Amino acid sequence: MTAMNAHVIVVAGAGPAGMAVAGTLAKAGHEVIILNRDIKFGGLAEYGIFPSKLKLRGGLRKQYWELLEQPNVHYLGNVTIGNGKDLTVEDVRGLGASAVVFTIGAQGTKAIGTEGDSAKGVYHAKDVVYHFNRLPGFGDRPFDMGKHVAVIGAGDVMVDIAHWLVRYKKVERVTAIVRRGPVERKYNPKEIRAVCNNMDLEGIRKEFDRIKDRMAAVGQKADEVFKGLTGEFTKCEPKVSETKMGFQFLASPKRILVDGHNRVRGLEMEDNRLDPKGEDTVAVGLKQYYEFPCDAVVFAVGDKVDETVGLPYKGGIFVTNPNKTGNDPDDALFQAYDEAAGKVVEGVFLAGWARKASEGLVGVAKRDGDWCAEVVERYLATKSAGNPTKVVLDRLHTLLKSRQSHPIDVKGLRKLEAAEKAHTGESDCIGEFKYASNRDMISLIERGRA
Ligand SMILES: Cc1cc2nc3c(=O)[nH]c(=O)nc-3n(C[C@H](O)[C@H](O)[C@H](O)COP(=O)(O)OP(=O)(O)OC[C@H]3O[C@@H](n4cnc5c(N)ncnc54)[C@H](O)[C@@H]3O)c2cc1C
């Protein structure tokens, strides 16, 4: 890459996908400006992955620091893009960069659509995860879980929530509410180790007995499946609470039941049966309802993108180009597309969970970012070199100043990291100390600055 054909690219979002895009493009010799809502980089690698997974998080952090130390990478945290935020999508497009890649994750919550879902004690899993990972805005907000918590879902996020409830909140009971049966559980058996010493084996056996005929109707043998499910309860982490964890299968919450103070007292549940669907099964409601008592409900059913950002949006996702044409037909998958205008949004790309909400682990988001960077490179190869970096950065800083924004650069991040590492006082954090508010972080960073 010669200076002649180097470009400036803005990457919005510094999670695993954004860092992959930035890494590949920086390595190819381009100048990359990363804008991130959170002060810290990492996205869900910092604020989603369970806080006690120090090795995984530490490894990613190290890798991301190395990228941010590159002279052609310019990081600004605490910059949110969206209507009424620090910068609009149009502001970012108007900075004069050759391309803009949105890797802002899936920040919207799926409408739960259950009557009573605004009751006290009803939470979305992402908010709870952000809370125990101390994302500013969530870290110091109270999450009152009561004694018995129903977690809706059967994936790894359900297990992470259970992990927190069993090992840190030490509630009396956690029940995973699963629309289909035990065969269709989605969590990784390794993840269940965090909670398997707290499994209510007797209760789970009874639950299998309750649903065994409905399993048999689709050729599933309850006894074998029970052995398989409980057989995964090995290498369990030492027990630290008396919490009992169980499952409620073939169950769809229809309504949240509340007391006189609009506080959760239970769920109205519909019993489901399983019908075959090709190799798979589907849940079909039986119109038989029952009350399931609980004190809090956490919906761990996946996320959607944030439609208020200002990118073309439809049905929970940002719209990408449906017309597979151009250099490589798959390039279209990453191009933002304006349906009303019937054309791609010139120079705007999407990757990671912003492209496919709740899809896969860090490795998947990283691969998506790498792939997107290749698509962007093919796009840039058709363009003559754009504006010099200084021009784009000056415009950016002028705009942020006029908006009275408070961007945090790598120097500020270093200071923050050093202070958090050195922190020895009282802390209710899991794993390692983190400041829970932007205000605290900013005042620490600014301390001693002229
Ligand atoms: C609860 C939970 C647990 C998980 N545990 C694991 C695990 O143990 N192992 C594993 O490999 N994977 C795990 N994952 C999956 C992994 O975190 C994701 O695959 C990955 O983080 C997605 O990367 P991303 O970059 O697309 O989005 P994100 O990680 O969500 O990053 C988005 C970034 O965009 C920024 N942003 C958001 N909105 C804006 C905006 N409007 N303007 C500017 N910036 C914005 C955010 O600040 C953030 O930095 C977990 C996910 C969850 C939800």
C-alpha cells in the first residue's frame, strides 16, 4: 500500500467485529478512526462475557490494546452515533472518510410482547448482563430479583444469568423456562459447569416425567435424554450457595402476573407440544394454561438492532443489499441498503451483530469483521484516495466540540486502566474492579490534566 492509495475509514463500534475490521484495514495501510459509544473498547467482550472469564477477556483486551497502539489507528470512546446523540449517521458520513463501517452490535431489545411486561421485576437479559459487567448506566442500577427467578431461554445467555443468580445473588431458586423440550436446549455443556452443582435433580426428573409423553410423540426417549442432560453435569464448579436450579419445559409465558404494587408474582404459562418439522421440531400451544409462581422474570431470548440509530432498518435488522451484484456477489451482504431509494448507501457497511443480531460467539463476530474488511478493500480499490487523515480528524473534533461531547482517547484509556488496576478499596465487582459510571471515569481521566 502506498500513501497514494491509502484511505481513511471510520469504524463505528469497538466490539470484536469493529476491532477485526479496524485491524485488517490498518494492517493494509489505511488510516482507521474508531468511534465507540462506551468509553472502553471491547463491546460485549468487555460488557457481555461473564466477568469471571478473566483469561478470555484478558486475551482479547491485550489484542485490542495492540491494535490501538498502532499509529494509523485513532480511537475515540464516549461517542454515540444516532439521532439526537453526539453524531448522526449523516454527520459521520459527512466527515470525508472513504468508507464508514457500522459494527455497533445489537443494542435494541426484542419486544417481549407479553402482557404485564412493564411490571417491576421484569428484565431483559442484556440489561442484567450489562449490570453485572458494570456497563455505565447499568452497573449501579438496582436489579431486585426476589427469591425465585424465571429465566426465559435455553441458550448460553440464560446460563450466564443463572450463573450470576446462583453464585453471586444466591437466590433460592432459578428456573429456566424453555419453549420446547430438553432435546432442543441450546446452551454449551461447558457453560453449565458454573451452576451444575446446584441442579435440583429430583425436580428435573419430575419435569421429565411430566413431559415424557409429549417427547415420545416426536420419537424422543425421555430416559435417554435425561441421562444425556444430567450426564453433562460434570466438572461442576464448587457449590457456593443453596440455590436450586431447574427447568420448565414445553412452556410459553403468555402473561406476567402482578400483585397490587405491579410487582411480578408469577407467569401465566401455556403448555406446548412438539410437532416434527423436517429434522427439527416446533412448539405448538395446547391452549392449556397454568400459573407459575416467581418473583422476577428475565427474558434471555436474543436481541435486535437499535432502530433509532438512523440506518435503514426493517423488522429488527439493519437492511443490507438484496441485489447480489458487483465484484463478488457476497459483498452485498455487508452493504447498507436504502429500500426507499432502491440503492445501496454509498460507502456504508455493516458487520458483526449489527449485521446479524445475536449471531454466535466472539470468533464469529471477528470472522464477520475480517470478511467485511475484505469487502471494504474491494470497494476502496475502485476509488481514488480520499481526504487526508488530518482533514477528517479536524472535522470530527470540531463537530464533537460543537456538540459539547466528551470523547476519550487512548491516552485517557491508559490512565483509566492504570487506576482500575491499582484500585484496592471496597468493590462489589465480579472478577476485577471497574468504575460503574462515565462520570467517575471521566473525572479520573481529567484529573491532573491542564
Ligand atoms: C451475555 C453474553 C455473553 C457472552 N459470552 C460469550 C463468551 O463467553 N464467549 C464468546 O466468545 N462470546 C460470548 N458472547 C458473544 C460475543 O460477546 C459477541 O459475539 C460479540 O461481542 C459481538 O461483537 P460485535 O462487535 O458485533 O458487537 P458488540 O460486542 O455488541 O460491540 C458493539 C460496540 O458498538 C458500540 N456501540 C453501540 N451502539 C453504538 C452507537 N450508537 N454509536 C457508537 N458505538 C456504538 C458499543 O459501545 C460496543 O463497543 C456473549 C454475548 C452475550 C450477550
